[in-house]
Amino acid sequence: MCEVSGIAERVLQQKAPSALSAANKMLTYFAKFDTEGKTASEGDHPFVETATFADDTKYHGEMWQSDFHFQDEPWIAEGTEADYDIQVKKNNLTQGIDDIVAWLSQKKGTKYKSGYMYTFLMNKFADDEQVAQSFALRLLIHYIGDLVQPFHCENRFTKDYPKGDKGANLFPLPDHYSVKELHALWDSVLYEEHKNIARPFTSDSWTTYQKHLDEIVDTYSYAVKSTTVYKSTNYEKWAAESYKLAQTLYSGVTENEAV
């Protein structure tokens, strides 16, 4: 997750430094407000360090936003849609992203004020909009990372999983590096990122992390030759791309067998 926010930070440094500056300023408001240690992992590089905030706090009073981590587009891998009782959740990943982007950018007028995120967070923080936006930006940074993890946008239905496999969270694998299911395997980038990045960053660990980003960017820069790849704000389109990718990621793996 920190790799996604780190690459985003680099793009902003090159293409929109004023936007990055504004984002970092916005992040300070909740950091100053926080008395519960929810920003304990943030130091000199909050845009990157806050990338796991939405997960870190989910089980510490912020479970309300758990549905926003997934799109859960049904994939009927066996049978037909009529064979299953598919439940569509009221809140989802692209809705959450759209709500927050509209609010923070205010490029679509005041429609954002009827959105779930604005309504909930303004109430949560007693109409202190700076603090509420600061919290929302932390969620947005994480949700963008979820959006490009294919299994966050897919829910496979089979006879063995009549209620869906929850984006491969129910696809069991032998415990290796604490990775126990297919979803987590992709979270860990096929075990390559099985160790959590320690935060706040120290000067040395930040240097090491930047070298790691250099390797990623150098290896995969071909995938983003055009800025149109990431300039689109059609997040449904992003989710559709992740959905298609997710369907290919079951190939070559078997439940309860080593990868």
C-alpha cells in the first residue's frame, strides 16, 4: 500500500507540486486533533505513511467505513446469476472515492454535501471541516490503493461459495509469511512485500524505501507511458479493469496448496 502512495507522491511532485503541498497541509489537521494515537505511524512523510490508516483504524472505532474498501462486483464462475442470492451493499469503494474527491476538490459544486462521507464525517467531527477533510484524505489515499488491488473489485460465486468468496479472502492457502489466503497473497505482492514497512520512516529507512520505489518504477514504467492511464477520474472504469484482472488470478493456484 505504501508503494502506491509513494508512486502517487512522486507523480504529484513532478506534475502538481502545489496539490501535494495542499494535501500535506490538509493531513496536519487531523494529526493535531488526534488524541487516540491513530496517527502514531505518521512522521515526516505523512502522504506515504498514512497509506494504511483506513486498515489500521478499522478495528479501533472506524469499522463504519469497512464496506468502502470493496467494490465486490459479482463474478459468476459456475452456473448462472439466478443460482445465487447476490446481496448488493449500499456502500462501496468507488462511491467512497467519488464522495471524497468531490468534497476535497469541490469541482462538482455542492453536491458532495449530500454524500455519505461528508455527512458522516462532519457529524463525527462536530462540523470541523478541516479535521473531517483531513480524515477523509487519509481514507482516500488508502482506497485508491484498494482500487488497484484486483481482488478488491471482484467477488467470485461458485457452488462452494454460494455467497461469494469475498474477493479471494475465502480462498485458503497454506500459511506462509502469515499469508493464509489468495487475497493476502496479492496484498503481499506474491510474498515479495510480506513484511510491513516500519513507520514513521527514519532517514535511513526512507532512503531504502526510495530505492525500492526506483526499482518498481524502472521495472513497470512501460505500463504508464501516457498520463491518461492515471489522469482519468472515472473510478468505475478503474474498478472494471481490476475486476477483469481478478478473474485471471485464480489460474494456476489450488486451494490449500502451496503457491
